[in-house]
Amino acid sequence: MHPSTPSFCIEKPEGPLYIVTDCHLDFDQAPFEEFIEMLERLPQAQVLICLGDLFKVWLAMPKFWTDAHRRVMDAFRMHRDRGSKVVFVAGNREKLVPRGWQDRIQEPYPFTHLSREDWQLQWGQLKLGFIHGDAINTQDLRHLRWRAFSNSRGFETLFRIMPGAMARWIAAKVEAMLAGSNRKFKISFPDQEVENFAKQVLPGVDHYFVGHFHLDRVIRVPGESGILRIVPDWLATRKLLKLNPDGQLSSVVFQEGVFQETKEDFSGQN
């Protein structure tokens, strides 16, 4: 985490913090209606954090939104309007995410805070870090080159002037490309790269939450008390992580309209 990383502090947590990531919402495998239902039924959160890859591909500029995008945004807005902090940390499937976001609500986005990189939060006595994580594997050069290009100002300028139908068609092609590319890096977890990242970020942090890898895993570093927590993907598990005001970490699965909660210890073992 670099000095300019956005952050905020909740000195005395009074409600839960929820983390969700890698939903890849669509109409079939991860229906957006099910995600909306989950948000509508979710007990009021003090903080709700999404670690990116919310849709299969999301052109985040409002002129490109579909009805599905608007309805999901409305579900997040409901939590914001209740007084929750709603944080969005962009993933590799979000493009045209606003730059220079300030800590204030900017309509039509429903988020109170937004980051294109990482995020920090002081939660009572706990120091927390958050990131999507697609740049952790420095060996995946093809993805890193695409990431740099697609997040560049030139790429964004080109897309901003496109007609909506054309931009969405290209986005669909990009999604297909992302789904079929770099299979070598998708089928194996980059243990050494993640361990190196953990060594960089864990000093002074109690929990560092990472999405992107579609796994449910805890990474520890010798000599550090904090943990790097790979957050399971909602796409395959319908799972969120929950941090209570007292620091108790739980996993919460949403199935058939009901939440099932399982408490964890800080090693991440149920």
C-alpha cells in the first residue's frame, strides 16, 4: 500500500462489515437478480465493500449502463441511503472507473468511496487492507500489459466517445477474450507471488483482503501476526465475509433467500 492509498477510520464499530468479490454478474451463471435479492435481504451493514469484478465486464461510465447495471447500483444505493459506507475497489473487469474520486457521494454512483487500486480501513483496533489483486502475479505479463493499456487515459478517451452499442459490443468481445486467455495462469495459484505480496503488505496490518483468485484461502508470513485473506468468489460460492464490531470473522453463504453464517478463527479455519 502506497502513501496515497485512500482510507478512512471507524473508531468504534457498531455494525458488521461485509466483503464481497468476483460476482461476474450476468443472466445465467451469476444472475444479477439473485445478487440484488441478497443485498436487499442483507442486514444493515456499517461498511459494505466490493472488491471488484462485479459484472462480467462493466463499462462504468453511466452512459454505457444497461438496466441490469442500474438495478444493481440501486441495490447498493439502498445500503448507502441507510447510512452504510459503501466502498468499491475496482477489479480487472471494470473499465472507465472515475479517476480522482473524492470521499463524497457522486451520483449516479451509489458508492461513498471508490478506489482504482487498494484501500485501507481502521476498524476499531484492527487495521485492514483491501485490493482486487489482479496485479499481484507479476509473472503474468500478458495480463499486466493489457491492464496497463486498458486503464490508460488514451483507451478511456477512445471509449468515452464511442456510441453505447459499439462500446458494449467491444466489451462483450473483451469478456470473451478474458475468459479464454492465459489459461496457464488461471489454473494454478501463484503461491510465490502471493507470498511475496503478503510480505510487503502484512507488516502493521491485521487483515489484508484480496479478491481475484476465486479461492478461499489464508496466507501467513513467518514473523507477522496479520493474515492475508483470499476472499472467495461470489460467482461460485454465493459467499461473503463478515467482520463483526468485536473483530470476529465469519463466512456467510446466501442460499434460497437465507443467510447461513459460520464463524472463523483468525487463521481462517472454521
